[in-house]
Amino acid sequence: MADAASLATEAGAVVERDRLAAVVAVHQRGVRVGATAGGLADRRWAIANTVDTRFQLASGTKGVTALVVLSLVADGVLALDQPVRTLLGDDLAAIDDRVTVEHLLSHRSGIGDYLDEEQLGDVSDYIMTVPVHRLESVEAYREVLDGFAQVSEPGERFAYNNSGFVVLALIAERAAGASFAELVDRRVCEPAGLTATRFERNDALPGGVAVGYLDETGLRTNALHLPLLGAGDGGLTSSVDDVDRLWRAVVRGAVVPAELVASMTTPRSTTPSGDRYGLGLWFAPTSGVLALEGMDAGISFRSLHDPDRDLTATVVSNTSRGAWPVARVLDDALWH
């Protein structure tokens, strides 16, 4: 098994060799052992990516959503076996009344998905079914979530589902009486010591946040391909250092209590490839290595954390596929 410094060097060489718009970093025991940044964060003004650049994480957000929900479970505001209908009321009537919080967290709800990735095609070509400017709050997502028939019985099988995590954000807001962005900040970022992680509007990205691009060389951005403001299934921005802080805070029980960390990191399903899934987190086929991953138009992200070695390896790119050549190196070292 490669040591942390060698892994950082090998992964960084791929960024440089392939001229990727990406950042890769390896941390061990909270120390950044090595990192490489490549490409441009903003092509209009030739602003380079740096190790401190913030990137959108796409579905990497789902792990944070799970932590928000589990923190509400810890406080008795929600329960894993609670039917989500108790908070949805008459909204989203196509969702089976038996669907619980745990079904959604484990991708075993069987609800219809507004963004079915098996039917997606090229992620850079996908267009939202409503004008993206309407999606500026979690409640506004009801417009795109509604009307999708139940696909399978609750609990019957694993099927990766974006709608489920938006529904989780929706019920978290209703249960806690605060916006989802506020809940992420108070219940995850503050206890984990995160300083670069938050939701940003796509029409008002601040300095230091990489612009997402649809291809490797052009100027077309992902502004018309993503909701104006992210929700439970995606849209969070962060840095490689914050991702490491998040992993370490979760594992030591700083975000949710140890018994809920244990529940979160207990596999509920195994995919045909052998990858396993718990509550908001992926697991390696035969070890305790954990993963968060995301891909969307202009975004690709993968982070692995080995709790036994207190080692995190993260790659994130502001193109749709830029992270994957590096992710293969990280996976060979830690996942397989």
C-alpha cells in the first residue's frame, strides 16, 4: 500500500501530465502531505486553480445532507423510522406513505427520481425541466419533484436517487424551522470547523470559487445546467482542506454522536460492482475505506477516507470529467 506522500506525488503527476483543471490533495492525521493544482478556475480572466480554490461538489453534498438529518435524529427532531409523509402533508403525493427517513438516506425508498442518472445521457448536455432561476430555495424544488410515480416498494432495493436527498432537505427544513443552508452551517460546518463550505448561488459566485465548464477548453459554463441554489442532492461548495476536516470530524463523532456514526457507516446495500452504501456514504468492497463522490455538468469530485490510517485523498475538478483520471489512481491505492 502506497504511503501518503507517494500517493500525493503519483496523483499530482496525472494532473500535470493531462493538464487537468483540478486539485488533488492527500492528508494524513489532519496534515496536508501533498497537493497539486492545475488548470484555470476562471478562463475569462485566466485565474488559476490553487489548492485553496473552492469547488462545487455535486453529489458529494449528499453526505452532508445525511449528517444534517442525523443530527436532527440525535436531537429527537426526526427519527430514522419516521414516515416522511408526517412532514410532507399533502405535498408530493406520489411518494408512498410508507417511505421513511432511513429509506431516503439509504437510497432504498423506491420513489421516482427527478434526475434519474440511468437515463441521463451525457451530463454536460442535460437541461433542467424547469428554468433554473426558479430553483432558489428548497421549497421551490417541489415543482421538479412532483408527479414521479413510485418505482418500487419502500425498502425493496437500492436505486441511487437524487430526489430522495432533496426530500430529506425539505423535511429537515420543515422539522427544524430553518433553511437548509442554515442547518448545514450550524449542524455540520461549525462543529466540524469548516471555513470554506457553504451553498453559493450560481449567478453570484464569489472570488475563490471555480467556475464550472462543460468541456476542457471552451468558455461555456454550467450556469444554465444547474439549479440557481443547491439543495440536499448537490450544490455545496468546498475546498480540499475542508473535505479532510469533514471526514475527520465525522469519524471522531464531532458532528453526530458515535452511535449514529456507526449507523451511517453500516452498509445497507451492495452494488453489482461490489461497492457498498450506508446512510449517505459509500464504502469500499472489502475494507472500511469511505467515499463521497459527485459528478454534474462542470463538476467532478471524489474523496476517499481511510479511518484506520487517518488518511484522506481528494480530487475535485471544475470540468465534468477532469477528476476521473486522478480518481483512478486514488482508487487503485485505497479502494480496490
